[in-house]
Amino acid sequence: MINKKLIKTLGHIFGIMTFMLASGITYTSAFADDTIATTAPATATTTSASATYTDNTATSIKDYSITINKSSEENGIKVTVNSALSTKHNLKVTLKIEGITDPKAIEHNNSLFEVSYGDKDYGFNSTSSRQYADDKTMFLTLEKTNYEGEYPESGNLRVDVVLSNYKVNIGMDIPVDFTNSINKVFTKNISGTIPEINYTLKQLDSDSMGTTISYTEPKQNEADIDNNNDFWDSQILLKVDNNFYKLGSKGDSIRDDGTIIGHYTSKLPVYDIVKNGKDISIIPILYKVSMDDSDMISDSSNKNITNDSANNLSYEKEFSSSSGLKGTIYNVERNDNSVKVYCKGQSELESLIIASNISLNYNHVKGQKYTTIYNYNKFASFYKDPKDSLGYIVEFDNVEKDKAAALNISYMLKEISTYKMSDEIKTSN
């Protein structure tokens, strides 16, 4: 059984460790363009109570980052702050580091990358990703969440880079103006609850870095905590017109009176998508399982892999469980830099859950110097297949052309009967 208090504590600790040590950084090849494509709904007709069928076309998401290009050099290492983006509660900074001779020399506790901005920067939950252009050049993205305070529209951005093995200690103060991006925020009040876990949804905030749904939870005694432990894999789907987006839990904090404040977040949809949405609703999906049950499910999940040579993809084309689940991936389309996965179950609920639990990862290549990670699962969206009453289409964008990859289905879906969809919640104006 998972201890909820332990999860809260470890979440904060892991957030700090990921940022300060930069040890959770993933290695990828450098992309020429980080613009993310998503689906833009076209004219649609409603044929289902839970979803709208439509043909979707890709459109680019506007990037509100500001260009900086400020550099500093020490002991043969050149650090350049390429760009930065800030919203009221999120900060992202991209760096370029040149002159590296041994990438392992800047891993784990040998390096520190830190950004701060404004007098109310209380953020601690930061993540990083790396992209290598070659053996000596690395692109680094730092992201920081600041729920307790707000970032100002303008001020000085502080960037610190410490590489102990290279005897590098670089700090830069950079004047920035984020007025444009910070003012791109769309807010809607929410009036709804998730009674199974005693959450009261409060507000939806969408900006140029994604969407956040905040909730509160009453003060709990030990018995309440134990009873709610099994819902550790709950998720929220946000439906904007014809498209669905999966939001994951981003941790929580506790007020002085014991009330818990939590957040569900996703990189998509962003401000422009939500602002123009005419029909916005929230679909809570709960998964009741103890940690021991989860381990059992993981151990009993057998995969029957199909190798799709035409699309250079591998995946489970059909899958089932002892509880009666039957799912299928009935079509896959791969174009220049996108993959569309057509999937369904035996019911609308099964199909919805399957679509929200498919991910893509690149295959490991033996002898490859840098393992390439697909970083864009967090930007995936899905929508109804207009040609199949139970079908959904999941879109993955910015997929490297012709690179071998695998589609992964969450092992927990093998026990689909333990999932529950709570009542759909409509947002209020």
C-alpha cells in the first residue's frame, strides 16, 4: 500500500534532485525545429454523446519565447543562453554548451544548472532535457514551476552553470521582458467534484506553456489517507471541442489549515487552443489499485508484438486481459514527422482509456553513443475516428523520420475493469 504522505515528501525531494543534480536529463539528438504540431478541429458533426467526430489537420503552435543569445566562456567551455519563455507560474530557458570533451563529465553530481527570476520565485520542481548536436555541443532545456508565487512581466533572469570537472562556474544576469507571453493566459472557473477521491476542482489556467487544473482536498486523518491510497494512478482528460488531452498529477502542497492544494498539468493544450475552444469539459478517470496489485499486473502482462516494417514500428496489434478487455490497434499511419495510431476497445470507455494510455519511444540501437529519447509524448492528443464508432486516433508529432520506434500500451490496461470514469464536468464562463 502506498503512503500518501510519503508520496508528497518524495515528490518534492525528487523535484529538487532532478533540477539541482541534472541527473535525470535525457539524451537526444538535436532537432532542427522544436515547433510542436497539434490538431485543429475542422467542421464537425456530432454522432456520439461523449465525443464529436471530425477530420483533423495539423497546425503549428505559436512559440512566445524571446531570443537572448548571450554567452560567457571559461576554461574552453562556452555557455550561451539561447532563449527563454515565462508565464505566471512556469519558466523555460534553453542553453547551448560548447567545448565538451566528455559528456559523462557533466553528469550527476559533477554539474549544476540553475535559473531564477523575480523576487517571488519559489519554484523547486524543475526538469531538464539534453540534445546533442555532436560530441562537443549540447543543448539544454531547463523548466521550472512556481505555483506559490508569480513571475513578473520583466526583470533580471539569473542563469548559473557549474561544471566541476571543467572548473567552470558561470553566472549571467540577463534583462528580459516577458510581457507578451505572461499576458497570454486563459482562465475558467470550475464547479465540480471527484467524489471518489474527495477532490474539488477549482480553476483551469491555460498559457503558452500548457494547461493546469487546480483542485483542493480537505484535511485528512490517517484512515482517510489509507482509504485513498489505491487511487494513485488517477488521471484527468481535458476535452476541447473535438480533441482530448491527458493531464497528469503535478504534486500538491498543504495549507496551514491542512487543506491540500494540487494540480493536474499538460504541455497541451496551450493558450491559443483553449481560448478559441467553444466546448471545454473535464473527464476524470480513476484507477483503483494497490502497489502490490500493480506489481502483479506488471509481472503478468504478456506482449504479442507485431513488427510493422512498412512504418518501422513495433506494437501490440491486439491485446486482452482475463477481466474481459479486448483492444486493438487497427491502423497506423506514419508520415514525414508524425505517427497516427488508430485504436479501440469493446466500448466507448475502453476505447477512451486505451487512447489515453499509448506512448511512443525510439528503439535502442546497439553501439549507439547517445540514446535517443522521444520527448514529445507529453504533447500527444487524440480524437475520434470519423470512420469507426469506437475508434480513436492518437497523434504523435516531431517523430524523427524513418527512425525505428515502438508503441507502448500501459500494462495496467490489462486490468481494465479496475478503471472508472467519473462524471464529465463542464467548465463555466
